[in-house]
Amino acid sequence: MRLRSVLCPGAALMLASLVAAEAASDVISLTASSFESVVNPEPLILVEFFAPWCGHCKALAPHYEEAATALKEKNIKIAKVDCVEEPDLCQAHEVQGYPTLKVFRNGSANDYTGPRKADGIISYMVKQSLPAVSDVTAANHEEFQKADKVVAIAYLASSTEAPAVEFSAAAEKHRDDYLFGLSTDKDAIAAAGVKPPAVVVYRSFDEPKTEYPLPVSAVTTAELEEWIADLAVPVIDEVSGENYAVYANSPKPLAYLFLDPSDEKKQAHIEAIRPVAQKYKAKVNFVWIDAIKFGDHAKALNIMDTKWPAFVVQDLKQQLKYPLDQSKDVTPEAAGEWVQQYLDGKLEPALKSAPIPETQDEPVFTLVGKQFDEIVFDDSKDVFLELYATWCGHCKRLKPIWDSLGEKYAPLKEKITIAKMEAQENDLPPSVPFRVAGFPTIKFKPAGTREFIDYDGDRTLESLVAFVEEHAKNSLELPKAEPVVPVEDAAQTPLAAETPVATPAASATPEAHDEL
């Protein structure tokens, strides 16, 4: 009554609609008092730990609601916990970022590793609800073939016929990635048009049905995994944050076609490149990408002009980029020739580098890509290198400590180099055996070697110095400070103020003199 008296009719109507919407939600809201009673009895439930202010959580919310409604029909529950309201509950479940999603089976949790769009959540949770290998019969055969983007079915005369063991092992390892089924039903086998033993992959893209080449009875688990993984990647598809991991985890290089999605010729460009992608599919993955939305990614791949289409091949393992000259048109012939030259090892990667500094006035050497080999692979010196990003908060906190480290070893610049390099403005050359995965990345290269030692200790000056002293090949004994010789009392020696004082260094023989 009190609430109604202070709300205008419009506000009351809005409040009522919000309450109704909340009540109609198929996502279960959990609290500390209800969590165990709801979650622990469930054979399968997905729980999101979120914060109301989190932008990623807000973006996920409509997809989460849609998935909850669809999964409710399959008796799979979806729930959420507000970590602002329930901080202790979230801490107990080791939530360190938002949103965090966990799959619970009878109270036991595993991290959710699937997509964050409605269809991806639905697909992932349906796979979680099934055994690693589902029983496929004539009754569910057609439905099962289309139940996911990639479905593998083994057609066998009996459940123990080879390669049943190998197929089951692959299914256990990849139940989160693909849908696996096994059929001994003669009608289902007839409908598939295969002769047992056979393994078939059904896809919602490209060729819809692919049978493993004979003889399948001798196939290993590893061979099945490799075969299915290759088929799981389309000939050419749009790449985004949702599916980038598929390509990042592939051993193949990635060829990008950057396109303006508003270009009326967009689809024509994709179809023109498709035969090239098909030809090189065994060795290179092909994607097209929104050049407007992912303009920064284009720059990261050393595509500097906003001219689309653009084409670039990236060695993901080495993080090397090979952009096609943007003065040339991206034609199937040009793209095909570029890929072939890459595979033949005839291309030089485009390496981004800041200008070489005119002076090096600071105790820490400012390294750029053009100088990397010259400075870091100087055999006469130990090198301690920080790879940082300007925006990185951890790097900013490390800077005064790293500067102090440089100052400490400044008198020994002929023996050791303390260096830093802005990793987003400078590419590492192919000669470097590591890639940057986070900031700051700190590496030590002992003198006379090409090996890099990871530094993962405390970021204190004392710890850094101890690490240098442990791994340096050169002697890093700092020169002793020269003693101050007091001037005699002026009253006793009137000319003392005008007489130069001989220090030990000045009077030493050349053999004993230390060059600094």
C-alpha cells in the first residue's frame, strides 16, 4: 500500500512489468541459503557467477535467458549468483572474474569452456547431458545427425567391434567439442549407406557427410582426433571472438581476408577466395573477418592502410605476419600465389618496429624490433629483457624497479644489458624461440648463448638482482667506490686548496686501471 501511494501509475506499471519479467525468467536465482539445496541434487546444472555492473555479464544476459528457456524443455537447469549480494558464496567457489560459469554435476564443479551465445550454450549443455558416446538407432538417427555442427557416428556390427575402443577414447577427450554416437542398428546403418565398420562425420557446413577412408578398423584414437578436428574447421568462415580459439589451437597458419561487411561485393569476395581455401585446406586455415569491427587486429597484423579487401597470412605459433602488398588487388590468383610462396618459405615476415632511438640516455636500454638481434644476441653480454605494453598496469608498477635495476648495473654496460621493449609497437624476429603471451614478459639471455630463461619471481629489486647474479655468465662484480682523501687543514697547508689530490686511481699503473 505504501509503495502504491508514492508511485505514479506509469511507474507502478513499469515496476509491475519488471517484476513479471523477473518472475517469468527461466534462470534460477541462487543465494547462499539455497545454493546447495538446488545445485547438489542436480545431475547437471550450469551456474553463472556475475556482477550487475559487469559489461560482459550484461552482454551475456539475453543469451543466457534464451538458453535457459530452450534447455528447460530438455530438463537441464540454468542458474545464476549475484556476487555483489553473495560475495562469500562466490569466494567459496573461487570466482576471480565476471562472468564465471561453472558446470555442476551432483554438486561437483567444472569450468564451463563453451561459447557465450545462446545456440552455443544450448549445444554445449546438451552435449554435457549425454554420455560421451550416445546410442544411435533408426528412430533417432536423422535427428542425431543434425544435433550439432559436427557429429561423428561409428557404424559397427557390434559395440565391441574395432574401432569402438578408439572411437570411445576420442569421444571422452572431445565431448565438449563434438557430438559422438555409435550405432549397431541395421536400419540406421542402411539409412547411412555405409558398410560396417565405418565412421562418418556429419556437418552443418561445407560437405555435409564425410566417411573416414578405409581401413577404419585399424585407426588410432590420435588419427580419429586429427581427422575430426580438420573437418570441424570450415573451408572459409567468419572469425570472431566466439570461434577464434578453434583456429588458435590449430597447428595450421591462418589466412585472413579482411572485408568491409557493408560492401555489397562482400559475399562475392568470399566466394572468389573459396577455391583457394579449398586447395590449401590441408595446410592453411582460411577465414574472413570484419575489417571495420576488428580494425585494430588488422593493424596488429601489420596491415596499415584502411583499404579493403586485404589479405594476410599469420604463423600463429611464431606470431609472424605476412601481409599481401596493399597496392595490389586481392584476387584469387594473388592470394593463391601468396599462400604458395609462404608454404615454400619464400616470404619474409613483415616486422613492426619503432624507430631506433637517437640516444640512449637512460640506465635501461630502449630496445626496438630493428635492433633486437644486434643487441640481444650480442654474445659478449648477458641481457635481461622486459617486454611490456604501455597500457599495462603491472608494467607501470614495475617501471621504477626496472629502472633501479638498470642503474645498479649501469657501470657494467660492457658486460650486461638491462633492456625494455614495447611489445605492441615492435615484433619479435623469427630468430626468437618464444612469443609474448602476457605483460610484462621478462626473459634473461646469458652471454654466449641463444637460450632464454623465464623470470617468474617476485617483482622486487632484491629478487631481480638475485636472479641476475644466479644466471649471468659474466662476472658482475661492481667496481669499488673510490675512497675520499681528505684535504689537509688549510691553516697548516696554505696551498692545499690549490693542490690537486692524487687518488689511487690516478696514481695507479695502466695495468691496474679499470675502464668504466
